[in-house]
Amino acid sequence: MHLTGSEIIVKTLVDQGADTIFGYPGGAVLPIYDAIFRQNELRHILVRHEQAAVHAAEGYARSTGKVGVVLVTSGPGATNTVTGLTDALMDSVPIVCLTGQVPTHLIGGDAFQEADTVGITRPCTKHNYLIKDVDVLARTIAEAFYVANSGRPGPVVVDLPKDIMNSTTKYEKIGEISRQSYQPVVIPEQELVNSAVSLLETAERPIVYSGGGVINSGSKATKLLTELAKLTGFPVTNTLMGLGGYPGNDEQFVGMLGMHGTYEANMAMHECDVMLAVGARFDDRVTGKLQDFAPHAQIVQIDIDKSSINKNVPVDIALLGDAATVLGALIKTWKKKGCEAREDSIRRWWEQINAWRAIDCLRYDNSSTVIKPQYAIERLHAHTKDRDVYFTTEVGQHQMWAAQYLRFDEPKRWMTSGGLGTMGYGFPAATGVQIAHPESLVIDVAGEASFLMNMQELSTVKQYRLPIKVFILNNEYMGMVRQWQEFFHGGRYSESYTDSLPDFVALAEAYGIKGLRAKAPGEVDGLIEEMINHDGPVVADVLVEKMENVFPMIPAGAGHHEMKLGADDDVAPQTTEGAALV
């Protein structure tokens, strides 16, 4: 059958398993929107900003394991996706972003709403395409799905000139895609697996360092990670992106590591003699000062992305492959060889870890008069821990408190911006999560400054009747900026205080959405209960302690063993290494 390019696009998306597309119309993509109007298989969600479309697709993708799909127009429509695409690239989220383009004969002529989308997005995508022939349209879109979701996932852009959308050609369903130039290694070399098992067996102070790659691999990988931990008795720590990849309430879980990780996790990383890194890329928020990172450790790294191996930290054994496949091979080999962990050494190691645990690094001084942000998150966890709940966050202090005080026993329940640290991520991401899981409770833990970045999506939430709950920890500051100004800039709070904040309750009500506010600790439980039980969207404004800081903290340029546990600790001298806010 012969179809127009626009009809082929819609048909191919459906053939690739897409059921939802997040987008914003414009002149260059009107033929596609006309094709969407004339079918019932693909649902379109109208966002209020193209950045929000990508974040919504990220939330959808990360909570389902499917590819998120975005549709935007040419020029500013395409350029507005750059932040979202970069976020997806750094956090390994599979996205196919369809961008409109001016007709092929106008490309390069500075036509209205023309931009070099391929050139602009080349550094912030896994791959991109400019379609010049309608005959390759279906295969290219199918290939985009393959590239986005194979190996290390990431965003792919397909740029679509308007004349291609109006052209007609014969349509044939695309079968299984295989690209000769892109064949990610999935199965590790058995010889290296044998070496890794031998090293793990000799460990006296081991640690399993697990990241987002375990979650990306799928539920099988997370189950195998738990099996390996139980088989060996090794402690497990998660990165910010890896939370939920190992049960958060398990006795072998030592908490999140990194700049605002637990004392026991960071000290275990520093003192370990063997480290098994699974789907984690040794980013600077985790390693701290590279010269002091795990100085006694032999390292085994598992990753599907060859470029991530030995990139930041040299490793002793590199296992290239899918996390589930490699973990399965390690377990099989361990059992086949009849390996046993060094019981006495492991017992002494746990005694040391438990001594670090006893410090209770997440302890804080609560108040009967002002809401501590830690208390607010603790109460939120208490009210939601037995529910079918998904959390998203914005970026800043609230994000770290959420990571510290929420506990995740399952993967794909925690969506946050890790690599790029994108303020404004959480609310549109919650939109995508709620679309994917309409019967579930979806909560965006937000800061007031981050929420302002994409608060226009209240209109989207209203239009589609999405019962998202926005839980704002409102300290009237860009909290993490203020914290760093306090520690490293003499308390000179340059441009970090917001004295013109909106009334968030009134703002919500202006959109026809329920608004709630808590000003005192005794009001927190009631607010959370009312928020959860309301059958529609809610914006909850929780007024918290303005000057509270996130602890523990590894200052920029310090090592894991130089953590600042509280306000009375001295801050290590600042260096330029790792000097970023979150």
C-alpha cells in the first residue's frame, strides 16, 4: 500500500511498539499531526514546552523500560529539546525524538524556523539522522529505535523535512533491525569471567558498586545482583541512578554512595580491597578526589559501553557485556567452581561496616517549631512505603534528601536527573510516569526554584486529568547554591535568594488544581494524607527550614574518607576538581 511520509511515520511508530508520543505542534510537523488525528493507535500528549516533552518521554521510558517518543517542530521546537536530549544521553535513557525541518530545497537558505538540527544535536545524542528520501523513512525510524534501545541506551534524533512528510511511497512493515556498524557486545569473555570470580573469592574487604546500568538491563539483572550478593555475603552500594537496583531495606545494602552518600558506603568504598562495579561509570560525584579513590582496591568493571571502561578510573578486569548476562555468568562460574567467600574476613569486614553504620550519619536535629526537610521526606516515605508509588525529583537539596531518606526495594520506581543535574526535570518526568502508570501514585519531590523551571506543565496535568502530586520543599532559596555559597564563598548569597516567589497554593488553584500548605511539623502528616487521598493533581507547598544543609557531604576535591558529617566538621580545602553543585 502507498502512504504519505506522515502516515508512514505514524505506522512505523506503532509497528515499533510505541503507544504514546509527547509533543508540541508547529508548521513543519502539521502533516504528522494531521496523520495522528486520523488514527487511534498512537496517543499524543500535548506538553507546554518542548523541553518538557523530552523529560516526559524520559519518565515514561525509565518507568517502563520502553523507548520514549517525542515530536517537535523545526527551529525553536528542535532547539528547545537540547537540554532534555543531553539529560537522556548522560543518564542512558532510550528516546526517539522526531523533529520537523524545512523542505529539503530550502535547507541551508535560512528559511523561517530553520535550524541545523543534525549539527546542533550531534554532541547530545547517541545518533541522529536527516531524512532526504521518503523511501528510507520507515527503515530509518525503525533503526532509530534499535540504536536508542541497544547497548547503552540513549536518545536518537530523526530530522524530517516537510516535503518528505507529504511525499508518497509504498509501505512495507520493517522486520527485525540489525545494523552492521553497531553490534553491542552482550556476552563477556569466559576467561575474564573466570579471572573475576577468582579475584572475588580472594576478597577480604569487598564492595559491590551498582549503578543505573543494572536497572537499564532489566528486572533479570536486578534479581541476579541480589542473588550474587546473597551468594557471596558482599555489601552493596548504589549510585544515585542505581537506587532500587538492589533492595533498599536489605541488610547488605549500605546506602547510596558519593558526595551526599552515607558514611558507611563511602568508607567501605575507600577501604575495600576488591570492588565489583556493575553498570556504573565512576563519575566525579561518586569518586571524589581521583587520587584517593579506593586506593587499596582491585577493580572489576561490568559495562556494556566499551567507552565507559577505564575512562575515569583504571580497572584490573573489564567485563564487556550486558549486566544481566555478565552477572549470570559470574554466578554460574562461582557455583561451578564451588567458590566460597572468606568467611572470617567477611565477618570482620561487616563488623567494621556496622561500626561505621553506628555513627548514624543521616541523623539530624529535629524541631517542634519548624519543618525540617529530612522530617518531611521521612514522613512522606512512611505514608507511601506500602503503596504502588513512583517518585521523580527535581535537582538540588531536596533531591539529595529524597535519595537519602526514601527507600526503594524495586527498580524503575525512582526517576531523577543524575548526570546533567537538570532543574525542571521532575515535574514533566512525572507526567510521563503517570501516563505510563495511570493507576499508580506518582509524586514529584521538588524544590521551589526547580519547580518554577517547568511549572507551565500544570496545564498539561490539568488537561489530561493526571493525579500527580507535587511535594515542594520550599526553603525560599536555590538551596544547593546557597549551601555552597555558605561553605566556600563566605556566606555571600549572591542571587540565590528568591524574594518574589508565587503563592504555590494560589498558582495551583489558578489551574483548577488542589493546593495545600504546611507551615509547622504538626501539619505535615495531615498534608501528606490529604495529598495522597485526593483523586486529582495536588501541589503541596511545605515550608521548611531555610538554612538547612545536606549532610553527609564530600566537599569538592576531597576523598571518600574526608566526609563532612555535620555543620561542626571542618570543610576540606576546596579545589577546582569536581567543582559542581550537585
